[in-house]
Amino acid sequence: MFRALVAGLVFGVLAGAPAMAQANEADIARAAQLFPSTLPLKERHAKVMQYASGQLGTAEEQRAAGFALVGLCNDDQYGPSCLQVGHSFISLGEAYDASAYNYFDKACGLGEGEGCSERAILELDGYAGNAPDLQKALAGFLKGCELNNGPACQHAGWSYREGSSAAQDFTAARGVYEKGCRLDAAEACFYSGFYKRLGRGGPEDNAGAWQDYVKGCDLGNASACNNLGVMQEHGVSRPADLAGALASYAKACEGGNKNACNNAGIFAHYGKGGPVDLAKAEANYRKSCELDYAEGCYNQALMSWNSKTDLPAARQAAEKACRTEHVAACNLAGVMQLNGEGGPKDVASALVNYEFACGKNEGIACSNLGAVNYSGLEGNPVNYPAALSYYTKSCDLNYAEGCRSLGLAHENGMGQTPDPVKAYQAFQKACTLGSPNGCHKQGFSLYTGAGVASDPQAALVAYGKGCDLKVGASCYNLGLMAYFGQAGAIDKAKGRDYYRQACELGEAGGCERYGWALRDGEGGASDAAGAAAALAKACSLGRASACTQ
């Protein structure tokens, strides 16, 4: 509103006539009375702007202010007035760019760095039929920077960074960004810090980067706040400060930085720098997604999918991220489409998304394709060769459950002769990669000698990993081996404890044997009530033999 009003006043004085021919005698007399030439230029300009902006005066007095503003530029050669007239013409639209250019040029010549910068912007973009002149624009930005205009330094840095007028020059860019930051140009502080952090255009300087990011953040640059948060989170230049990082991410998110919203979501989700706050985590992920950050969309989708709180929103977020080729999101979208979660079943889209993600080396997507082909899911025909190919790729990509599935496929033969050797190798890799059931299957192969020489001691190790990873069957088998001395001396106390763990994990056989041990006082004191409870649980889990004891 301020600029538009001033523009209207200036335009009313200048439009359609040379110089100030439209100003009448009353305008001239009123301007001389309100803004006498005896006032110092700075004071007169300030008073003119009060009237021109509508803060003071009648309509006639405000018109006189427009006349006086032009006079301050043309007659008194006062740079700030020329600059304001230039801005006024800019606000009138592209048809007045030539007039704006002339006034910015005049302001620049009178030592106004902002005038040099504004003139250069017109040169950079092209104006009034003139083609863009990148070299001239850079010269203008540099002149403005020399005159201590921070945004001009910032624009000059952009020109050097992008190589808009010559080859990229990161050293020169860093220099003008540093000066722009000293002159309180927020974006210049961000880039100055960024260059120092990376060692671009000069040596790495994390301490300097920290200072620039702090200043840029204080000046309202959201990217500077986010990058400051990253340094605080990871303890770069100073000790890690998770609470400080959270505050920086929150401020950056408020400023619209999509990465920061995602980072703030992660902190709230996992209780970093403050308490766990799932509602805030979801809100931050959602905002990040709304700002079109694929990782934020994926995190929103994954969180909602895992909690089953808002499956339609989860599916929409996963599909949005997938459209930007976020491979993990494409796999998740495929899962939801195949299962009809958050919307109708869409098998065709699910398979397309799985194929895309697998093609981008997302191991879980390859495993999912293996399952579709192995079992003939959702009307797709069983295709064992395709299943083997997908499971193999998934395992090669070090997806633990893909290796386990590959082992099961070899163990079952996939319509061909079973291959216990390849099955064991796949189970072994699955366990190494952290698959709980992969460890269980490796232990079973080692114990029974399927595809590998029987080795009860090694089986104990594999079963131990499975039990630690909460596989009840592994704990149960450890109990059997300890209870009956199948890999060393009999240890009924240890066996009983493994049965207990198995029962707590929902393994029916573990509950039954734990109940027997409690009933008979084997491996510890007898406990009739505990025995009854364990046997009842075993019965409820489908262990028929426990139901009659």
C-alpha cells in the first residue's frame, strides 16, 4: 500500500508529460511551503515521505509531496529520493521499467547501493525490450556491494555461484557473501556459512559457519536456522546440543523450511532434544510434506501406517512422495495399494510401484515382488523363476528378510528339488543382517545338519541371536537343548528360563514345558499356581496336550 500510494502520486506528477509539466502552480506553491528548501535534504526527504505515504496531509498536500519527491531527485540530486521514485515506477508494472531503470541508475550514481542493485536486477532480467545483460548486472551488483548494500553483495554472490556472466567463481562468491552477511543480508549469511562449512571457495571454517548461520537465523533466514540445527545436532564446532538443535529446527520450520520441518518431526517422534510428542511429530511431517519434501511425506506416511491412525492420509502422503521417485515411499505405497489400506485395492499400481522401487535397488520392494510371484497373490499366477530372481536380488541388496525368504524358497524347492545348501547360505546371511527368523532358521539348519554339517554349538549361537531378537521358537529350542543336554551338559535351570522366555513371547510349546517345569520343580522351585497359568496359556495358544493337564 505504501509503495503503491507513492507511485500514484509520482505517476500523477510525471505520467504523460515531460519533466514535471503536469504540476500546477498550486502544487509548486504548496510543495515549497510544506517542504522548504531550507530544510536539510535528509529531513526534507523524510517529511516528504510522511505525506507521500498518506501518514499526513490532505490529498492536495500528498500530491504536492509527490512533486517534491521528484524534485528532490532531479533538482537536489538526493539519492534516496531517486531510489524511491524508481521503486514507485516498478510498482506500476513492466510498462514503466525504463523509467524505473533511469531513476535507479541515477540513485546508483549518487551513491545509493540499493539503486545499483535494483538497476542490476532489471539488467539481469531484461527490461523495456532490452535483452538480459548478465555482465552488466554483475557489475551493478558489485558496485552496490562496494557501496555497502547487503542485498547487492548477496546478488553478486548468486551471479558468481551460478556463473551467470562468466565461469563459476566460488572464491569470489564466498567473498561477497561474507561481506553481505556483515551488512546483515540474511541469505548472504546462509551462503557464507554454507561455503565455509563445505570449504568451498576457501578453507573449511566450521566456527565461522556457525557464526554466519546464527546471524542468518537471527535475521530470519530459515535455511540458516536449519543448517545451524544440523551443526548443533551433530556437535560440529561445538558440543552437541539437541535442545538447541530442536529450537533451531522449529524456528526454521516456522519459516517454511521443508527440511527443518522433517527434522523437527524426527526429534519429536523419537524424543531428541525434548520429550516424545507424536502429535507434534505428525504435524511437522505433514507440514514438511505440504512443502513438497518427499522425505517428510514418507515419514508422515510411515508413522501413520505403523500406528494405523490415519491410513487415508498415510496413503496419500506415500503416493505423493512416490510421484517424486522416493523409492521407499513407492514400496510403502505399493504395500497399501496391494492390501487396500487407506483406499481401494489397486494391484496394478502396487506392482508398478514395487517394480520401480526394486529397479532402484530397494531391497524390500524386490522381496515383496518375490512374495507376489512365489504365492500368486491377488490373482497373479505363481511364477517360481521370477520369485527366485526377486528374492535373490533382494538378498544381494542386503535386505535381511529377503535373504530369509530366499532361504525358505530354496528349502521348499519352488516346484523343483529343494536345495538345502543354498537355503542355509541364505539363512546365514539373513541372520548376519539381523533377521530374527533368519537366525532361527540358521540355528535349525545347524542343529539338524540341513545344508551344512551338524554343529549343535553353532546352533546354540544362532538360536541365541534369534531368542535375543524375540523369536519365541528360538528360545524354546534353546530350552530343549539346555534341558536335555543336546549341546553339552544338562542345565535344567537354564532350560526352564528359556522356556519362560519362549512362553512370554507367545510360543505355545515353551508355555507347556515351562508349566511342566514349574509343576515338577525341575530347574527351580515348584509353583503350582504358576504351572497352571503357563499350561492354560499354552492351551489358549493351541497346544492341545496342555489343555488336559
